[in-house]
Amino acid sequence: MVKYYLIAVFSGILSSFSQILLKKSAQDQKAVLWKEYLNPFVAGGYVMMIACMLLTVVAYRGIPFKYGAVLEALVYLYIMVLSRVFLKEKLTGKKILGNVMIVAGVIIFSLGK
């Protein structure tokens, strides 16, 4: 059963990386419209999204849906950290507060078994 939880967490982290790739692609303005949609960042991002979908389906074979949804909520935390590391985005008080609230919700949900 633990392996399904690890698959779900890995899927969330991979999903976060795919979103970073897509955002990185959106930041680069291309001279030709089709190059905005057909470039390595976009292709890689979508391939990762498809892989995440398949991994999530596998994970839900071994974990209840309510726990999967809670693990998916942590994706916001992963994105905040990855955005800071790879995109050099500024961490605002609102972003930090929002993520603290998400983590607190996950902890409270986990304690309520």
C-alpha cells in the first residue's frame, strides 16, 4: 500500500515540474505563433502531464480517493518551491500563508483518521 502513496506523491512532483516547464515556455516570446506551442518545453510539459495522469490512475488502485485528493493538494507547495528555485519567483507573504494553510489542512485531515 505504501508504494501507491509514493506513486501519488511522485505524480504530484512530476506534475509540478511539468507546470514549471509550461510556465517557462510561456515566458519566452516567440516570433512565430506555432513555435509558442511546438517547442521542447511545451512538448515535455504535456508528456509529463500524460505520465502524471497514468501514474495517478495506478496510485488510485491502492489508495482511497479521499487520500489521493489530499496528496494532490500538496502540488501547490511543490510549485511554489520549484517556481522559486527554477524561475526565481518572489515568495510573497500571501503565497507562503496560502501554502501553510494547505499543509495545515493536510495535517489536520491526516490526524482525523
